[in-house]
Amino acid sequence: MSFWFRLVGGACAVGFAVALSGCSPSGRSQLSEEKEPHFVLGKSRVNAMDFQGAIEAFEQSLEANPHSATAHFELGWLYDEKTSEPASAVYHYQQYLKLNPNADNADVIKQRIYRCKQQLAADVLPLPSAPAAQQQLEKLSEQNRQLQDEVGKWRAYYASQLAAVKTNSTPTPVYSPREPAANPTPVQPTQTISTTPAGANTGRPTNPKPTAAIPRTHTVVAGETAMGITRKFGVKLGALQAANPGVNLSRIHTGQILNLPAP
């Protein structure tokens, strides 16, 4: 008889242990989270469509219970669907899965997280549409072609100028720049001449003593050569060389001052 009493007592003990294990902490935890006063207030505000007020209530619920998975879920949903704040939604969704990894809606929450991250990427780096990108590419190509044509014309113009200087001829420009610089005023040769007419009576003796010849100078302008200067002033090349010792007349340059011999 005592055997049956012991058998019945053992069965009762096992049943009591099973009953205790059936009341899992997770089940009680979710129920207690939903009964938290701030959580209840947040749900009532959601029903009243006061979404900002609901967010404040659920945040206060998290302050009271930082491990409330349901509060994180409600905040993730509000930030995702009602206020369009994907960064905050991702955070609360992830905290919900961290606290409740075996949630029945885990796959749906992961899809929501992925969609929010896509929205964040689009906000940070918006990509142009294909037609807009093609138009921009065509515009850049056309500008590049115009610049290349411009460079080619300038090269031809420079080559013509260089050839004209080498051959001592007036260059014929093949291209006129868009905004040509004003033509500089040619520097006229500096000459010192007498303004007194020959034979005029100046009140001086009729046979004055001869005076020394007054030297003349000339400033070389662009495109001039030594031969051109001799023809211009009617002097000989040898006399021009004698008046400018030490000067290489074949390499005169613009702005150089030359002494002019008497014609």
C-alpha cells in the first residue's frame, strides 16, 4: 500500500513541475510588457491616430523596461509607416529581433529592415534616371568636341604666326579669336629733326659753324627685321651695323632700341 502512496506522490510532484515549466517567463514577459502603463497609453494614442504621442509613450515604456520587445516593435512600425524615419525604424526592428529572435513575424520584419535600408541609400545618394544620365553624357561629349576644335584652331593660328616671324612676312591669320585683343599702337621711331627751313634768316651769321649730326634711334616693333629697317629709313645695312656695335642684327627683337646712322 505504501508503494502506491509513493507512486501517486511522485506523479503529483512531476505534474506540479511540468505545470511550473509550462508557465514560461517569455509568455509572462510579453503579457507584462503590454500591461505596462506607458505601453497601454501608446496603444490608445495609436487608436486615436496620435502617432507622435504614441511614439513618446512607447519611448517612455522602454525607459521603464529597456528589454520590452513589443515596445521596440511598435516604435519600429510607427517610424516606418507613420513618420517615414527609416533609420529609427531599422534600429527598433533590429532590437525587436534581438530580444525576440524566434518571433513568428521575423521574416516580415527582416523584409521591412531591408526596405528601410534601401530608402536610406536612395536618400543619401540619389541616382539619376537613365534618360537624364544619357542627356548629361551627350552634353559633356559635345562640350568636349567644341573644346577640341577650339584648341585645334588656336594651334593653327599660333603656327601661322610663328611661320610669319621666321619668314619676315605679314601673317595671314587662319583663325580670329573670339575676343581679340586690341591692336597695340605701333611705336613710331624716335627721330630728332630740325624744324628750321634751309636758308631761312634766323638772325645768325650767314656762315655758321657746322654742328655735329644729331643721333637718331628706332624702337623695333613686332615683325620688323634689320633689312626692313634699312629700307624704311634709307640706310645701309653696314652703316646700321656700325651704329650698333655688338648687336646681332639677324636676331633683333620687339622693343629693342637701335641707333640709326645718318642717311
